[in-house]
Amino acid sequence: MERILIVDDNPETRAMLRRDLTQAGYEVFEAENGKMALEKIKNDLPEVVLLQMMLPDMTGFQVCHQLLSTPQSDLVYIIMLTSVAGIDYKSWNLDKGADDYVTKLSDLQVLLARIRAGLDIVKKKREAVLDPLTKLYSKDFFNTHLAQEVSKAQRYQRQLALIMGDLDHFNRINETYGHAVGDAVLVEIGKILRIHCRRSDLPVRWGGEEFAILLPETDLMGSMMLAERLCKAIEAHHFEGIDQLTASFGVAILTRNRQEFIERAELSLSEAKKNGRNRVVFTNK
């Protein structure tokens, strides 16, 4: 089911939109300010965002501006809600980062048509960059994004970290409970990673039960802290239908080039597995 985030500080407006959009068959989320909207976009990644132009803590344009600095910026379709209409305003609106706009007095069918158009655009974009099961980024997208982040880190002498993770004894889940349960576990893992990552981080499904997180402008301490939080969060999480699950993590900091960066993260992960699993390791070997 496609997901729509309504961002408006007026509860009556949200209630009206929620009713109409739910009846139209969409899953609806709500946010009453810009900060909450950005968190929900990061955690839930809705396909369409209906964004009120004036919010209590920031403008809709400021929300768009902050979103543009994140990997997920191209994976949501933003429709600005405004009481102002006109061709000149529309051009200015779209230049500020929104994809489309409607006036609050627009006919419901007009809004639904704009939403359907946005969904078609987002679907094609997501198919190109997201893993269809976990909704984490694909390995191909990671490789493209990694080249950009490495170049940026080296040019401006900024820190860049990489976390590699692997679910411990995951094959036992598939063998004992079936692949459907295993897939459900991977979906939950995707949610856990999105919740704990920052908006600027890039959580990736590396393959099978392996995943990676690219962390721009993050030093060793920061990356170790995130990996430890993820390790504990997975161990504490209740996965429906299975016993406790744990994961192992390896951490690397960029020092030379992309290949060495990945190899160090994989080596650290291998050390974590060898040393008993359910732990975080950083190695300089």
C-alpha cells in the first residue's frame, strides 16, 4: 500500500485529508511540524508528502532544503499545500524544492490525480535504487554514492565511516521457520536501521542477510557508537515467530581509497564473527 505523509499543524486539515486519502486506499501518516516530518520521512519513507508551506518551526521550503542534503531526497514526491495560486508562484514554488503544489481549496479529484502522478514518478526512481524487500538502498546505488562521498571526504578533508553488518546464524531461521519468516525478519532489520541512522547516512542491503551503512562526516567514535546501538537494538527486538536474533558489526574509517575502505570494514566484520558474534569490531590490520 502506498504511503502518504500529511504535514500540517492544523488538526482539522489533517483529519479531513486523512479521511479522504484513507478512503482512496492509501496508508496515511501525519506530522504537525517540520522536524517531525523529516524524522518520519527518514524512518517510514512515504512515497508522497503533502507539505503545508507554513509550519510552526520552519517553512515547507526549509523542510525541502534539509531534505535535499539527504540520500532519500529523490525518493519522495513533495506536493506543497498552499492557499496561494498562480503561474508565477508555481514556478517559484518548484524552484524551492517541491515537486508540485495544490491550493488547499483544490478539488479532491485534482489532489488525487496529482498524487497518482507523483506515485508513478517515485515508483520508477525507487525501483532503480532500493532493495524491494527491505527498502534499504541497493548495493549498486551504494557504489555510486560511495564514489561521491569518498571524493568529497578527500577533497575537504572530512571523516567518512563505513559499518558492515551480518545477522548471526540467519540460515537457521530460514531452515527452521521458512523463508517467509526470514523475509519478515529482513524487513524488520530494514526498519531498525532506518530508525537509528541519521538522515545523511546511507543504509544498504549488501546481499542476503548482510548490510552496510555509509556515514558521512563521522569519526571512529561516532561510527562505533552507532554500531553498538544497532547491535543492542537487534538483540532486544522482538521478531515475530522466532527466538532472539543477534548481529555482528565491523567498522572502518576512510584512510586511502574506496577498495581499501570496504576491505577494512569486511575484515572488521570477519573478526567480529570469529570472536563470538553479537559484537562490534574495528581493526587496523
